[in-house]
Amino acid sequence: MSKRLRQGVAQETAAYDKDAWRYRVYLSEILCIRKDKPLQIEMHYPIDSVLKIYYNTLAVIGVPVNLVAILILSHGKCGLSTSTTRYLVAMVMADLLFIITEVILWRITFYYFPTSFFLITPVCSVIHALRCATMECSVWFTVNFTFDRFVTICCQSLRAKYCTERIAAVVLATTGGLLCLKNIPHYFIQEPGIVIDNVEWFCYVKPSYYTDPGWVLFNYFYKISTPLLPFVLILLLNALTIRHVLVSSHIRKRLRGQNTKNNCNDREMENRRRSVILLFSISGSFILLWLVRVIEFVYYSITGANTRDYNKSEFILQRVGLMLRSLSCCTNTFIYAATQSKFREQLKWAMLYPIKSMLRLIKKQTNWSQRF
């Protein structure tokens, strides 16, 4: 970093120290800029040391795991319907994009490159808008999948019309497009902290974002739409699905008059069981991993607490919620492997394929050498 830029940062930091709202800056999550040590990376609390290791691990595991899941599901050999496959692929792709924008570009980059190109105001503003959009896509694609399973299991009359590949594509495209449009304002809530040689550096949240009625309304709409509303919808749809499954299973047993052994061999009940297990595994994982984040949102909505003025306990609660939220983008692949036998078969094939190809190549080279 140039000497001039360091001096500019120190001067601007000294000026901004007079205003409390300036402190909650884009870098404040991972950088502590002090007047005596410009751009010195240091951790606010011990949990921040854990966060650095955690996000590095998440990136190393999350990117390849989601890529493998996309490749396997895209082949369509997992024994799932075309509509279900569409939703699962969309969810995994949204998870992958979230890991890239949130974990790698937004967090890891600033641990290791605190003065990089990514700190230029237009760039970090775009990254902020993208991370918000990909996070919402990941959440709402899960809602779309849950509703699709609800219709499949509980609404037989709508199943043939709604649970198709074409409808799934339309629903996902519409949802993704609307969410991208919804998150465009996030680009405009940032303002530069410093201007050096006509280059704007850093992303500060505009003070009007916390006082202007329009921005305040947008903030509440954003928080309610993600994750509060999806959280409630998934709970409701799962409750209705459980109720329908229990009632229909009881009626089916009575009508068929089967004993327990024969009922276990009922093909329709077996298919329904696999579908319910997949649905509840994905939905349950989402609910558990987003629970802390929802609790935090309800807490500061009721108490009126300002996230910029959190004490140590509140700060740790917020960080744990963000950690679990990011983890939710790595769990779906493991859920597929745990609940879908054909997915496990494809995963095993994908893992062994490079080894088998290498062995065939070695054998071919050996045979060729023996000929000569």
C-alpha cells in the first residue's frame, strides 16, 4: 500500500472517530483501523480468531462439495423427478455463489488482502449487493423446493400441473429475477470513506440509511423477507405435510387392511417416505442453521437495539448466527448423500472415476512399453 494512501486512511480515520455512525463500516467486521497503526488487522474478540479459521475451512470444503453436487444432480441419474432435480440444482448453485461472494470475496479476501482492489468503493458495493442477492436466492429456492414437495405429497389434483420441469424452471427464473431486482438498492447504500487520486476507497453505510424513512422501510422489508418470512413458511408447509402424511397413512392402512410387514413393501408408501425424508432433512437443516439469525432479528426488532452498539454477548450471538447461516450453504450435499442411495452411488462413481482413469492409463502405457 502506498505511503500516501496510508496517510489518507489515518487522516480520514481520525476525522471519522468523531462520529459514532462512521465506525460501523464495511471493514469493521474484520479490520480495526487505528490512528497509530493504519490498516492494522486485529480481532475485536477471541471469536474473531475462530471466524478466520472457520471461513477458510468453509471455503475449502464448500466450493468443491457444491461443484460435485451440481455435476451429479445435473446428470439426472439420482432417481428424482425432473422438477425436484431442477430445484436441487438451483439450490446448490445459489449456495456455491453465496460461498464465493460472502465467504471468499466478502470475508476471506479482507483477512489476507486488506488493501486490495476489492476495497475500491464501486467494487465492494457490487460484492455487497451480490452477497445479499445470492443469500436470498439460496433461502427462497429452499422455500420453492419445500412448496413443490408439499404439492407433490398433499395436493394430488395439482401435482400433474405444477410439479413439472417447465413450471420449476419458470418459478426459479421468476424468483431469481425478482430477488436480483430487490437487492439492487444495496449497491446505493454505500458511500466512499476516502478519495485518493480520484479513486474512492472503502464502503461506509450512508447515515441516511438509518434515518431516512424510505431506507428504514427497505431495511425492515429486507429483514422480514429474509429470513423471517421463509422461516415461517417452511415451518408451516412442513407442519401441513406432516399432518397430511399421518392422516393419509392411517387411512391407507385401514383401507388396505395390511399388516405391518406388507405395508413396508407398499411401493407408494416407500416413495412417499423417501420424499418426506429428503424434504424434512433439507427443511430441518435450514430451520436449525437459521434459528440463531432469526432470534437475533426478533431481539433487535423488539428491543430497538442498534447492531453498531452491540455489547460482547450480543456481538458473539450475531457472529454465531452469521457462521451458521454460511454453514447452511454447505450442508445440502451431505444431506443428499445421507438420504439418497442413488446420489451416493453417483458420488462414489465420481470419486473413483479419476483413480480408475489413471489406472487404465498406467496399464495402457505398460502394455505399450511391453510391446517394444
